Amino acid sequence: MFLRYNGNVAKRAPSDLYFVNAPVDAFFVGLASILCFLYYRYASSQYSQLQISESAILLATTLGWFGSWPHFAATNWRLYQSKENIQAYFLTAVLVPVVVLLAGLACFVFPVSFAPAFIKLFALWSPYHYSSQTFGLALIYFRRADLQLPQTARHFLAAFFASSFLVQYSESEIALGTAMMSGVSYPQLALPAWAPLACKAVMYLAMALLAWQLFPLFRKNRIIPWIALLPLLTQYLWFVHGAKDLSFQLLLPFFHGLQYLLVAWAVEIHKQRSRWLASGKWMAGNLLASALVFFLLPKLLTGGPFRIEFVTVVVLATVSIHHYFVDGVIWKLRHATARSPLFVNIGESK
């Protein structure tokens, strides 16, 4: 998400560093997840880090309606809201959903042989997608601050995000056997025991090299705004420092959805005359669409040999993988329709 930009950005007022303002941007980008982590790590003493608390289960179930679920609908609305978008992204808008839907249906036809591989793909792609989005947010805030990162610095930044999520993922793939997601067992890669340490070494090296690349900015009296560094802290917390706090990990899809909804909302209401009305319609549409897909559809498909847990995870994997494809094209910043609202403050756009 948001990984490419080929244009020039003019000087902006300080307020334009944010989509809305400092407190709102901070909350959506990472502060909410930081506060949640602190609660489950230090304030909630009923469960250990390797246990999932009842409050986390309740929160994840409830907040899914308002964060992770609607962000899927927001993506599809951005793609399919106009004929021009469908024509511009024809393969993604038409061919990809057909292929992904057929793969989802194949899980019901071959629940033992095909479904585990499909869920495995979902389990691997999800943290990569989360990391790509957070990486993109960091780039956007650097650009909004009129800080042009050298190409090598961008590479080091990308290496940090990639290696940090691989720290957690490699730790989960050391064992030889199977993992479980909502009743579906899928194979593990049986990575060597040194893989997490190697990923962590790459991550810290990338951090050091990035700091070395950014040091000249300080020599030129350029201050790196904290909001541009918040995505890095968020990424580190999600996949390294908080990787084994299972209650916290259960809520990552919600926090990922918060990041996404901030940006998607800013794009949607850009230049809208009645922003409260436009925001209400947009969010209501997202809630309705996501309720139909993630609440009603699994209930309709449940029956016979298929339990609700199996149906739910297959639907989630199918919608998510389609989302990953779509998200990879609709936010490319070389397109003016994405670039313009991503680099203004909504309080000042007309």
C-alpha cells in the first residue's frame, strides 16, 4: 500500500503534515495499538503473555465490526465505485476475483487437500500486507514533511519492515508439523532454529543503516517529525516486541484496519462539500457490506460437514487475498487520484 511516488510536492503548512491532526493521526496510525499493548503487558495480570485473555477475545470479536471488516469494504468501494476504475484495473477488478473465488470454493470441494494450502497462503501473506501498509504510511509522512529520502534510505527502510515481520513469522515456522487456524490445520515450513536470529540481525542492521542515512538531515537542521517515525515503532511493536503477547496479537487485524480506514476515509471525503454526511454514508455502507460478507454469508454456508469455524476462515481468507491484490494497485501514488488527497489536510482541502 502507498509504495510509489513519482511527483513533486510543494511546501506545505505545518497542519498538512497530518491527514486530520496530530492526535487523530497518531491514534489511528499506532497509538491505539501501543496503548493496547501496554494494557495487556502490564495492566492485565490474569493471563500470561502466551495465553489469550477473555477480554481480548471479546474485543477482537466486537471491534472487527468497526475496523478490520469495514476496511475490506472500503477497498472494494474504491475499486468498483466507477466504470473508469474497473477499466483502469481490469485484470484486478474482473479476473482476480474470479480466480480467488474459485480458490475459495475449492476449499469446500477439497477441505483436506486444498484448504490447508489456501489458509497457509493467507497466513503468510497477511503479515507481509500489514508491513507493506505500515511501510507506505512511513513514506507518506516523510513526503508530507517534504523530506526526500535517498534511494538507499528507502531500501534500508523497506529492509527493516520486511525483516521485522519475518522475525515473528520465522519463529512460528521453526517446528516441523502443523499449525491451526479456526479448525484448519496447515503445514509449517520447519525453518532452521537460527532463522529468527538472522532476521532479527538484518532488522537491527537495517535500523542502524537507516539512522546513518538520515543523520545528514539533522546536520541540515531538518527535524524528522515524530509521526513519520511512529509507523516504525508500531511495526516493531506488532512483530517483534509484542510478537508473543497473544492477547495483543489477536487485535492486530483491527489496528491494521484503523490505519487503512484513516487514509481511505481521507481520500473518500476529499473535496466533499458535506463531510459529515459523506463520512456517515461511507461508513454505513462499509458496515453493511462487511456484515453481509463476514456475518451473514458464513451462516448461510454453514451446514453438513462444514462447521461455522471452517466456513468463517475460508470466507476471511478469500476476501483477504482478493483485498491484497486490489490494495496492491489502487494506491499507487503515480496516479493523481490517489496522490492529491493523500498529501493535503482534510480540514483545508476544498
